[in-house]
Amino acid sequence: MALNNTYGARPPQQETAVGAGAQVLLLVLLGTVIGMGAAGWLTGLAFAFATWAVLTRALYRSRPPSFGPANRVTLGRATLVGGVTALVADSFRGAPPVSLLVGLTAAALILDGVDGQVARRTGTTTALGARFDMEVDAFLILVLSVYVAMDLGPWVLLIGGMRYVFVAAARVWPWLTAPLPPSTARKTVAALQGVLLLFAGAELLPRGVDAAVVGLALGLLVWSFGRDVVWLWRRSGSGMAAPGEEPASAPAVAAHVSARELLSR
């Protein structure tokens, strides 16, 4: 039974303002605790503004009756990701408190499994919510890649950048935007990226072990992307659609949809 009408207490646009306010509050708390520098502040505020602007624009275009409980969970997760982003930006001037970085990231990863369940149980699943969730996932992976790359080398950036390369490639080769069949393996690889990067970033084991863990994550990601690209290429030649397909915006590392697509909805 859908419960959409239960969650319309505030206009959707007000929710984005609340989210931006929560992000600023988190930055103030982080600044108080660790004495965050200019890079962290500017990056965190830029993330808060970008999230507010993109969401507000998307809500204006789609005009949903309410923001929805699942989107509130995703917005809370985006706030945590904004905090992680600020800490990573601040780490260029000195080592951040690893426990704080790991705690915020772990909470964001845990909540990743909550918003989808909330949407299904309350009957508030929307295309906008799915894309919002995917963009937050992808950006967190990118930020974690940047952080881990500072220790293991720039090759780690391939993990965070692969999704965005796919988006760019899809503008040149439109067949990459075709639907994909559902895949548990794809979803598993996507979920593992954040976990393995967090494990490496926690600095619990020797550097060589961390490199092996991140190498495993990259190998799985290349395999997942490669398998899907080959499938899409073959499909583009056959012109056939398989039953039960899902959007091509989801080969590993969340979705291969851009913020620009989110704005156009």
C-alpha cells in the first residue's frame, strides 16, 4: 500500500534548503573538531551549493507532490558525503583524522542500503530518487579514490573516474545508453567498490595489502564494465532487446547517468 500522501508535510524545494543547512552545520562541527582549513571549507560549501542547485532544479522540472522519505535518507547520505569530501580536500594540507573519515564514510555506505528499501516499502520509488541515489554513490567512490590515490598512486583514480568516462563515451557512442539485463554480479561489484576503498583508506594493514585490495576492486570494476560494454556493443549490432532489462545507467559504480541528465528530468 502506497504511503505517498503521508510524507508531503513540506514542499519539496524546502527539503533541499534543509539539506544545505544540515551540510553547513556538519562543516561547522568538523571545523570545530579538527580546525579545517580553507580547502576543506571551500570544497564542502561548493558541494552543499551544487547539491542544493541540482536537486532544486530537478524538483522544479519533475514537480513531485512530495520529496519522499527515501529522498530524505539519500539527502542525509549526501550530507555525510559532503563531510567526507571536505575532509579529503583538507587532507592535502595534512593527514585527516582517519577515524572520523572512516566513520562518516561507513555511515554513508550503510545508508546506501536503506533508501531503496524505504522507497519500496512506502511506495515512493521515483526516477528522480533513483538518479539522486546513483549520483551520490558515484561521487563518494570518486572522493574515496582521490583519498586512497594520495597514498597508493594515481592509478587508483581509475576506479572513481571510470563511471564518468563511461558517461562521456556514451555521448560519442549512443549505443552505450541502451538497456542492460539485470545482474547481481554488477550490483555486487558496485557495492564492493566503496567497501574496499574504505578498507584501504582506513590504514589498518600494510601498504602492500592495501594496494592488493584496491587492485582487486579495480580488477572487478574493469571486468564488470568490460562485460557490459561488450554486451551493449553486440546488442547494438543485433537491434534486439532482452526482456526484463534495466537502464544502462547501472554498470558498476552505481549509475552511469550524469548530473546533466538528472537536471533534464
